[in-house]
Amino acid sequence: MAQSFKAVAASSLREYLLTIQESGLDGLPVAAPPATMPQTATTQQTAAVPPAAVETGEPPHDQKHESLEKIRKSLGDCQRCKLAKGRRNLVFGVGNPQARLVFVGEGPGGDEDRQGEPFVGEAGQVLNRIITAMGLEREDVYICNVVKCRPPDNRDPEADEIAACAPFLLRQLQSVQPEVVVALGRFAAQTLLGTKEAISKLRGKFRDYHGVPVMPTYHPSYLLRNRGDSGPFWEVWEDMTQVLRLLKLPVPEKSRKR
């Protein structure tokens, strides 16, 4: 059983929106959403045709424990696909190796490639503020990507690249044994769930990944590209409140449905 998260009272929904605005995102409401809107150790968005669901043969919770350190070591100076040629750093993952909550993104961007850590650029700052608004810290969760090297010009990862990285993503999830996985963006959601369904249809309800609940939601970079539209922000927050409830963590009063 993974360790419990730090008991931290969740921020109010107003604070969530204000902190998101500090990222340079404008046009966000500070009133209640429309009625129609539905621990610690540290070791981008669209696929035209999604790859098949990542297969394990056994659920992550049933696998023999393998340390993240061992998995990273087995990657070595990975040359398993063509992405290795253009990378500066392999971006493995970061956070709590016993996290109850794991965020899975698509792949590293330029900032991540330079620093060797996932979600450290603008999209990462938005993700950090969402995590903070949930009453958590970045160090409480585990963050990784479907692929570990940056695709050229931030293009979508290709099938052979996903196939090369898939075993290591699976081993990461098997090692951490999270209670919930949040799939950030259509690419991550489609890859984990083996579907072509749009993220707008996937988000908002838990899906099953070998017995582990998966909550698909919009990628932080999508929020940045749509900073003038408040709708996606409310939808992401609604998704995160469902995650908090499943984890039996405090949910900001203002975000609860009346």
C-alpha cells in the first residue's frame, strides 16, 4: 500500500483560478462555474492515429516490485529508437516513488529536454499550480511521459518510438503502484486506453487500465493555447475534483456540485 499523501487542506477554487492566472493565463472566471458544467523522493498533445493500448499481461498492482532506480538504470543511454539522435537528455520521471497519484503526459518539450525532468516549462508551471490547488505538492505525486525523449519540433511520437518506450512506462507504473493515473491530453489517454476517441469525449469519467482508474483530462499546453477560454479550465478542475474524491482527499467547497 502506498503511503498516504501529506494532510494538506485543498485550496479554494478561487485560489486555483487566481494561481492559474499567475501563469499569464487570462479570461478566467472567478465566480462559480456555470450550472451546466458538469512521500517524497525525486529520482504535448495530439496523435492522428493512436497506438494500441499499452499491454502488460498483468495489472500494475500485481507485478513484482521493481525500483524506479533499477528501471532508469536499465534504460541506460537509450538508443532504442531514432529519438535518441536528437535528444540532449533522457527524461525519465520525477516525484514520489510511492505516489498514490501519477500524471502521465505525452513527451518532453524543449525545456524538459534541456533539464532532464518532465513538465518544467510553461505547461509544467500550469500543472504545478493545478497540483497545488488540489492541496498537494509536486513532490507528493509522480510525473512521467509516454516517451522519454523529445520528438523533433514537438511532433507526435510515432508508433516505433512508443513501442520502444512502452515497456519502461509500464515498469514505472508497476513500480509506483498508484491508486489513480491522470492521463494528460489526448495522446497519453489514447495510448494508455487504446482508443481513437477524442479527449473531449474521454475526459470527465474514470476509465480502467488493468484495474487502475485512469482520469483523462486536457493537457496543460492545451490550456495555454486556449487561455482566453475558461471552459477547459473548469473541465480540468472538475476532473481533478473527481480524482480527489476517489483518493478521499479534501475537495475545495466551491468546486463541489450543489
